[in-house]
Amino acid sequence: TALQGTIRSPGYRTGRYRNGELFDWFISPSHVYSPAVVEMTFAVMDLETNYDVLRVFSDPPTNVKHIMTITGSPDIFQISIRPPIGLQFATDSTQAKRGFHMNYRVVTISGGNCVPDSFM
């Protein structure tokens, strides 16, 4: 995984994701030798509330811990989590919306002070 990048829901550029889909992404940066977090900034989030979701997990694939489930259309927000990170986008079979656009970057923590998984 690159030290920074963008993840968009399928169909984001054309205006709508499709119904009945399930997609997984993993952010597991290589060549990071210091304690680090992945800062994820969600610039756009437009999902069918309570039915289409983006789930965020830490430590995939071995010790998977569910961190949060995002749905609906919250304002721009940022979360920071220690890598590796898993994302799962799941849609139901009814309404489709625009989707999500997320930018991420790996930030090393100086001085060896590692923060717990946190929300910003």
C-alpha cells in the first residue's frame, strides 16, 4: 500500500454506486519502521442511511476489530487508526446514492509515542 492515496466507492465518478454490492479494501503500508497511524479524511459520504454502509476495521486479516460503521451523509470528517486497516463497503438492493470519497495518508509518530486507535 502507498503512503497516501484515495479510495472511492465504485461508481463514484459516474454519480451512483450499484445495489447489492460488497467491496473490501486494505490499507497496510509497507516500509513504515516507526509507530504510525493512517489518517483518513472522508471528503464526501453519501450513502443510503442504515442500509448502505462503510465498515472500518483494524488489524485485518488476523485480529479483526470493528472500529465503526458509517452510513448516511455525515459532514466531512477524519479518523486516525493504526495500520493495518480494512474497509468494507456494502449496499442493499434498493436505493443507490453517490457513495464516498476518502483520502488517506500514513503519518509516523515521532518520539515513539504511539496513540491508541482514535477519532479526530
